[in-house]
Amino acid sequence: MEFNWSRVLEVLQTSKATLDVKLLLMQHLKLVGISLAIAVIIALPVGIMLTRPGFKRFLPRVMGILNISQGIPSLAVVAIFLPLAGIGTFPSIMALTLYALLPIARNAIAGIEAIDPNIIESARGMGMPASMVLWKIELPLALPVIMSGIQTAAVVTVGTATIADLIGGGGLGRLIFTGLSFFEPELIFLGSALAAVIAIVIDQLLNLANRLLTTPKSE
Amino acid sequence: MDVIQYFIKQSDRIFTYTLNHASLIMIGILCSLVLWISVGIAVRNNSKSANAVLGVGSFIMSVPSISLYGILMVIPGLGLSRTSAVIGLVLYSMLPIVRNVYMALNGIDPSIIEAARGMGMKKRDILWKVQLPIALPIIFAGVRVALVMMVGTATLAVYIGEQNLGRLLTHGIERTHSEMIITGAVMVSAIAVLVDYLMGYLQRKLVSPGIRSGADKSASGKVRYNGI
Amino acid sequence: MIHLENVEKKYTQMERPAVKDLSMEIKEGEICVFVGPSGCGKTTTLKMINLLIRPTGGKIYINGRDVQKQNPDRLRQNIGYVIQQIGLFPHMTVYNNIATVPRLLGWNEKRIKGRTDELLELVGLDPDENRHKYPNALSGGQKQRVGVARAMAADPPIMLMDEPFGAVDPIVRAQLQNELLNLQRKIKKTICFVTHDIDEAIKMGDKIAIMNDGRLVQYDTPENILFAPANPFVEEFVGFDRALKVLNLLEVGTVMKTNIVTANPADSIEDIENKLKKYKNNYIAVTDDKHRIYGYVNKQELNIPKDEEWHKRIRKFSTTLPLHATLKDALSEMLQYDIAVIPVVNENNELAGIVSMKALRSYIGEAYEDEENAELPDIKVSRRRGA
């Protein structure tokens, strides 16, 4: 395919609805933002709950399922929502949320399980109520790992959102798939490059946030 | 059910797709192993280069795979070809494999290395006879992650010209053909899970009983992966 | 103060109970040491007192109240708890670690600040230097001290300590033990202490509870455990060097001879002669007018009856012992200097008494001579506290 750089610039400046890059960019970010937020709201509490004494017995089974599901390709997850929920923003968000649940839940569980049990024992032994132990000890100590999980989920979601256009979600995928349909490499490149840039920027931002939030336990 | 009927009717095509999927992955993993294990070994003693390499790998991982294919596609000389697809697969397995090789080699109890040197073993022998065998479980775990990921990445390689199971999904979506989508989704998921399980089994069998660790659970671990 | 009645702990997966039929009473202000081989149930027992483990049978009372009927968190807020691995919160400063329980109890920050400084001083750490440090900047010994300070923060009347000094090296351990004993002299808490080290038990305990296989084998004073072991298990557990262990338990003050004849450099040879005759000794200790130790003279080296220059033959004692030295120290010095007597002096170097090898041997010998009819020696046993 021939590649024309001026065409790229042209597309960037266009305001035609189907190719309005700014609009698609916003759409993409919205998809990612909403799905990630929902995923965090669901996966974090569930993950934390599974580490509580009452629910610990479910943990191995759930972890097993989570680990197996990790291998399922994102295209499959996105595609399956078509027969299930049709096309549009809503099915897209559902697919993205589902896919993001995994890394968040897994890291929440791993982060809490990794805490030195002696710390918990001395906290309980001092008379610290269980809820306080969770909020003041376990969560702060597990925070880096939890944040890392959210970071992973964010990057993955940016990626999955790129193919959400297949089921009508819009976003930068629109550029890519339009380019593929009409044999316009410039569009493909533009969509791809922008998605890549967003993914990297979000990754770096969250990385920074992670480092800022973590208490200076080391000197 | 309609899906099963579809499956039976299209079994020839599905079979071809599966073969293509498998052959792509096999080429991909072979290239990855040769390339990334070598890189991992090369940087094992140099933390600066290791960090640089891991940074690059991490960077690549953040890029959505379809974007990667999109960019590869426009590079003159590549375009829509199996080569591009393989390059995509290989680039994605950089991080899991290099990282695990590096961590495994550096995570060995230093007293073991010291004992080997004290016995008069040459650096080369130490690498091949002591370090790599001990590092094997962790390296294997990294390969397992990469391989499972590849099942997914290969699915999207249909956009760069491949004719594999991803086609069932993409065509299914285009034509709103539910049976096709479901067949496709089930097949790729099943293959991904199967590969994971088999690798886990192999891991247990191949690794010396003396160093079996928690690494033989499923393809989990701290590797951040982009399963697209 | 702490009353255990037929306490039992049985885990469902295990055949034999971890703790069976345990009844004992721990008096207020005492250090009770639980000791025994691994798996004997000592830690399990300790953890049942603050309900970290729930008994499957029996009752535990603290000051008459059944612990199982109390809110566990509130119960534990009034009991100090120290474990071997300490468990300091790595994401909090030393100050915040120590402030934990006081904050739970609602103290105001000013009071907490005062208390933390007080505690840090008490455990031998400079408050200004250490308050803001994080645990990973502390040495093992320092971490232990912060752990103890944290447990004492709200000034609980009871402390539970599970091998608190196990994770540090022997020198630091001895220091920490002495410091705890010193502390206990000032603030009499009721302490339950678990260890697997019989020497530590003897050193620290007012009472020792020897456990084996979930049962209480002997609950007695250290002296009784050493002199009157209840059965062969206790004997063996205590060790065949029981005699030496007793030596470490007693201070020289108990066996020293106090009515010693002393001479003064100003005495005449006749005075010396009289004194020697009166007390039938082969030597005589010489002290100055303030009764401070000077040296000694041997009878053989004197020219009795005429020796005007006897004071030139005063020899110095090779070594002396302080009042709080143990018999073990005495024996050690005697062997080292190859001497049979050592004077005991107080802080002002005044002669308090004399310890002789003969007295030492007869003392120990008497105690073990006839084990069946072993009577406790008729000596008031004082304890070595903080060196």
C-alpha cells in the first residue's frame, strides 16, 4: 500500500463526523474511563472480600477461574457480546469492563495475601478491630500491588477499546477499521499510533501516581 | 444447537483455520525463544542494559496489538504478510520471556554460584550446567505466559492477512453471524486454556523435583500482559 | 490475676489436643514463664489468654472476668502483646507504631507524645532520634525494643510475650533480658513469657510452667524446678547441669561468710596473733579504718610473736566480687585465678563478706546429696536482676 504523509495531516484536521479524530479520541477515552471505573468498583471490593476469613474458602476456586480466564483473547470477549447484547456503546463498555476485572481482582488478592502475617497478628493481638486492620494496615501495604493491577487493567483496556469499534463502540478503532476497509494505510497508521500513544501516556501517568501514593517505607 | 450444526458444516474451514493458527504460533514461539532467551542471557549481568531492554519490552506491551499490526502494515517491505504477523507475536513475547530469564538467573542463591566457582567451574559451564537448569522453572513460566498470549495475538493477526480462527470472529461480527462468533470465541478460548493447562503439566514434568516451586500454577504472575 | 481452669484446645484435624486440662493461677506482678519442647502447647496457651486462639474447653479468667465473654478487641487493648517476629507496621514511623493502642483508646495526641517519648527512653532509645524512623531503618535489637514499647504504650497491667528475644543475637538478648528485669523492678506487671530456652526461663521467671505434649508438667519456682523436679522429664529438660544452673540463680550474698575477722594495718603483731587464734584461720583479711578492702596476710608468712613489719607482707586479693554477682561468677573467678576465697565488696569497696570454694561446694553438695529427702537449703534465695 502506498503511504501518504500529507493525507495523515489532512485527516487530523478534518471535522467530518466519521473521521473526526478529536471526537474519536474523546470517545476512546470515555470508553476506557467508564469501563475502568466500573471494573475497579466491582473487582476491588470483590477481590478484598475474598481475602476475608469468611470467604477464604472460595479463594482457590476463584483464583483458578481468574487464572484460566486470563488466557482468553480479547477479540473473543468483545465479539461474544454481539450476539449477547448487540452493538453500540453499552455492549462495548460491558466487554471492556469484563476484561478489566481480571488484573484488578488478581492483584488485589495477591497484594493482600503477600502481607507478612506477623504484622496482622501483632495488629490483632493489640486489639485492633478487624475493619481497622483492613483500612489502616492491609490496604496501605497492598496498595502498590493493587495500583499495579489497575495500571495493567488500564493499558489492557486502552488496547481492547481499540477493537470495540467492531461492535459499535467507536473510538480510535474507527480510524483503523475504516482504513482497513478502504485500503487507506494513513488512517490505519493514524488510529494505531494514537492508540499506542494514549496507552503509553496512561501507563506512565499511573506509574507516577503509584509511586507518589506509596509511602516512603525505605530510606 | 445451531452452533454445533455450524461447526460440523464448516469443520473443514475451521480445521484449516486452526492449523494456520497453530503454525503461526509455532513459528512465533520458536523465534521468540531463540531471540529473547539469548537477550535475557546477554543482559543477565548488566542491570543497566537489562533495565533498558525491559523498558523497551514494557513499552511494546503497552501498545495495543492491533495498533502494532497497523504500524507494521505500513512499513514498506512488510505489509500484509506472515512476516509481519510473526514480528508482532515476537515483539509481544519480549517482556515475559526476557524478564523471566533475567529474574531467574539473578534470583539464584549466590552461594550456589560461589560453590560452583569454588569447584573450579568455568563461567560458561556455570551458565549452562548450573544457572540455566535452576532457572528453568521460571523461564518456563515466562514462556507459558508468552505462549498463551500468542493465542490471542494471533487471533488479531487476521487483520494483517492471516487466515486463522480470528476470521470466525471478524467475519462473524461483520455479518452478525452469531453461530460463527460463538464458534470462534469458544475455539480460541478453548485453545488458550488448553495451551495454558498443557504448559502447566509439562512444567511439572520437566522440572527437577529438587526445585519445584509455585511457578507451576497457571499462567499468572506479575507479568503485565496485553492479551489482544 | 490470671486464672486458667481446665483449659483445652483441640483442633479438629489433629488427633491429640494441643493443650489439655491446663489449670494454673498467675499472680499479679509475677513473671510466669511457659517453657517446654516444640509443640508442647506453650504458645497456644499464651494465645488463649488474649483470645487469639479460642479454647475448646475450660475457662480463663482475668481478674475474675471470663475472657470468652468479653469483646476480644477491647480485651486485647488492655493486654500488651509481643511476638518473636515483632510485626512492626512497616509503613508507619516508630511514633505511629507505638501510638496505635493509645489512639484506639482515645488518648489525645499530647498525652500520646509524652508517653511515646517516655517509653522510648524506657527501652533505651533516644526519642528525638528514633521517633520518626521507619522500621526498616532499625537494627534487630532496636526493632525488639520498639516492639516492647509498643506493647506497653497503653500501660496494660498484663503483658504476653512469645519468644520476644528469640530473633536477636545472644549478646543483645542478654541485654534485653536484663532490661526487662530492670523494668519489672520498677513497674510490676503481670507477664506471661513463652520460651523454649530453660536458661532464659530460670533467669526471667518468678514462676516457671513446664509443659510437655499439651500438659502442664510442673508449675513452680525456679528453685523448686531445679532442686525438686517433679519427674524425669523435667530433670532431663532442665539439663544435667542443674547444679551449675543453680549457681547462676543465687547471689554471693547468700553463701558468703559475713563475720570475718579483719585486721587493720595499724594493728600490732600481738593483735594479729590474738585474732588468728580466736578465729582459727590461716589468713587474715586486712581492711583500712573505713573497712575498705586492703589485702590479706598468710599466717605462715608472719613471724609470730615478733614481727613489727608484718604489714609489708600484705598481699592483694587477685580479684573481688560485687554483691550482686552470682555463685556462678564466683566459681568462674575461683577457677580462673586458682584461688579458694574471694572477698565480696559493695560499691564503696567495703568488705561485705568472703566466699569460699569450700562453702560453695558444701552448699551445692548438701542440696543434691540426698535427692529423695531433698530439703530446700535454709537460705533466702535472692535473684540476680539486671547486671
